[in-house]
Amino acid sequence: MSYTNKVIHSGYFNDTLRQWQCQNTQITSLNLMYPIFILDEKDVREEIKSMPGIYRQGLNHIKAMLDPVVESGLKSILIFGVINKLSKDQYGTHADSFENPVIQALPLLKEWYPNLVIACDVCLCPYSSDGHCGIVENKQIDNVKSIKRIGEIALSYALAGADIVAPSCMMDGHVTAIKQSLMKENLLSRVSVLSYSAKFCSVFYGPFRDAANCAPSFSNRSSYQIPVGSSSIAERVVDRDISESCDMTMVKPGMMYLDVVRKVKDKHPNIPIFIYQVSGEYAMLYHAAQAGVIQLKEGLIEILRSMRRAGGDVIVTYYTPEVLKWLKDVSIL
Ligand code: PBG
């Protein structure tokens, strides 16, 4: 029998040998961030219909929900405020009022989980009467007013204890506006900015808009979110946010945009890249598994590994609690 270099060894026959072939695509608790929805009604807990298994809950339910996840190794969360009772207006007044559920939750979360990294989504859409991500004047986004307001909201979350502020509004200049407002309060050394830089105008946010009660009341978000077919806008927006000194950047949604992740990683190997596996991706997988078309665990791990392989450092996923439980099983990771 003669050896030929045309034969590629494919018998990765044990865990260690398999892992050696998969350097830098492993999944650990550091690679996961868990998004949670906090309601302005303290005692309410309701399942989100379009995201079975995911709840929005008031402050009185948060600890019971998070305790077991922290226990299984959770390192970071991303908080969204949802208002049912508080009023909405053009300027999103309740995005950073004392009654805002995020502002109320932050000091408690810090007390309960001193080592948990807490990121806050910063956007107007859950709080503005028109459901848009910036301030609307005469049916048009007013960029200057929007980023000023985004800077104020981010500062309030930072002062209330957030470790990371994460603008998801796609308003030009949002990183600079936030950095400037953090600087005024001397918070730059304690608070990082994770910019949702490459946020595509996706239909896969549908379930989230149910969850956060934030669908736009007129038009859509195509004037400020990236057209699905454009990788070059995404690359330019990431470059811009990095040049404005964001600490971390994000591509969103996940699975359909891994080409963009790879391009960003190749160009900026040293900045952490987050990938948001969004609500529609969650729901799609959930229903495929329910229908018996794929196994949830194996399917999800394959997707998460592909995200790591594409260059994603941290994956924001609603499946974080499940994945943390599976991490002990080395053969799948
Ligand atoms: C708000 C925001 C959205 C998501 C995160 N922040 C929705 C949107 O832009 O319409 C989507 C998250 C998800 O779908 O899971 N700006």
C-alpha cells in the first residue's frame, strides 16, 4: 500500500483530535450574551407568542429567571426595556425616566450579580410614539436631534450601572455622541460602547417587534437600516464606527450575514465582533425542531460554530441558557 498526498485524513476519531482541527471556533460561556426583556409592570410575566419559550417579565421575576442561568456560567446579558403602562411620545421620554424598567433594574442586577457584564440596548423605538429608532420630525428622521437623545439615554444607563451601552438605532454619529456624553461624566474608563454597526433591514426582527412592542407606526426602517443586498455599506459603517472608537462592533442578523462577519474580521482582527442571532432566527429554529425537521441541539451548535468560524467572537442568542447547559458535553463543541 502506498501513501498518496491526495488522501485527506478524515478520521478525526476522538474529542481531542477533533478539537485540534477546530481552533478558535470553540464555544464557551465567554462567547455568549443573553438578551432579556424587562417590563414596566413589576409582577407581570408573559410568554412572547412568536418566540415560544422566551418571556418578557417585570422586575419581580428577573432574579428567579436569571439565577439558574448565572449558576450555569452566564457571563453577560443584553437588556431591553419594554413599556406597556408608561406612555410613549415623540422623544421617548420614558427611555431614561426614573420609571424606566432598565434604569430600575440596573442597580439590583449589579447587586445580585457583581460579576455579570450588563449591556443595555440603546434605542428610541420601544419608547417613541411612532416606533422609529430616532426622533422623527415631519415624517423624517432628524439625525442631529436623534443622536443627541441617544447620547443622553446611553449616559443614563451608564450612570445607573451598565457596563456596556449598545446603540441599535443606526443613526449616523451615534458612537461619537455616546462617547462624548460618557466623557462629560468621566465614564469612559468604566463603560464600553458596543455598536450595532452592520444592522440590516431584515424581516427576521418580526418576533422582536412583538416582544418589545416597537413596530414602526408608519413606513419602515429602510431609510436607516442597511439594504439586504449591500455588503459594502455594511463594511463602511463598521469602519466608521471603529474610527469613532466603538469598543466592540456587531453584525445583525446572524446566519444570513456571515460573509459580512468574515470581511469585518479580516479587516479588523483586533476588535471583538458580536453576531446577533435575532428573534426570527430563534423562531425559525424553534419551529423546525418542533416539526422534527432538525435536532435543536445539533442544529444550533452547528450554526453557532459557523458563526465562530466566520469570525464572530460573541453571539447574542436567546438560546444562551440551553447552550450553557450543553457546554459540559465536549464532543459537540
Ligand atoms: C431595536 C432593535 C431591534 C432588534 C434589536 N434592537 C429591532 C429592530 O431594529 O426593528 C432586533 C432583535 C431581534 O430581532 O431579536 N432597534
